[in-house]
Amino acid sequence: MTLETGTYLPSEEEPYMNDRQVDWFRQKLIHQRDRLRERCNEKVALMREAQDSAVEWIDRSIQEAERHKRVREVMQARKLLEGTEAALKRIRTGQFGFCILTGEEIGLKRLLAKPTAPLCMDAQALFEKDRKVHARERILE
């Protein structure tokens, strides 16, 4: 089945995570995964091409800043790729659409906005609160 973005959009009017919805999300995630892989490969290729081509110190400085930017972009894309792969694994195991902590429905609106979401809103809020607390503790140490 191909991604039917123009003709079908999962709806709350149908049973949650029915076969059609799951397949729609699978196709969307596969497309996202493929785009992320391409982006990573392009950035890595650009970094290899630009390696040591600068002669003057100012050119090297600019080149180094661009390399750091590309490294950050690759790291970000790989992190997104990991989340996408994890979501595809949850589809394969029948757990997609359900919170990995509570087992509750994540919700169609949240999944449409962020198909890689592993947590329901309540669990996400607790996770964010806990992360902020630990960040403050590290600052105060």
C-alpha cells in the first residue's frame, strides 16, 4: 500500500489503530525514515568533500564552523531516525499508538502531529517535569 496522504487521513470516527490507520502510519514512517537516511548521507558526503580543501586560516575557520554545523545536523537527523525506527518496531510488535509507560492510547491527534511519539500526553508531561527537575539539580551541584 502506498501513502495515501491526499485521499485518506486517519480519523477519530473510525476504530483506534485499525489496520488502515496502522498501515497509513507505517507508510508515513517509512517515508520519513528514507528521507532522514538520505539527509544523513548527503551531510556526511558534504563533510568528506569539504575536508582540508581550505588553504587560508580564515577559510579553514569558516570550513570548521560549517563542519560543526553539519555534524550537529547529522546527529539530530540520526536521533530522529532512531525515533522513527523505534516507532516502526512498535508497529511490527503491535504496540504502536499506545504509551510505552502506561499502555494508554497516545491519541490520534498527537500521532498525526508526531508519529514517533512513544508516550501519551500525561506520561510526556511527567517525563518533561522530571527532566527539568534533574536539570536544575545538575546546575545546583
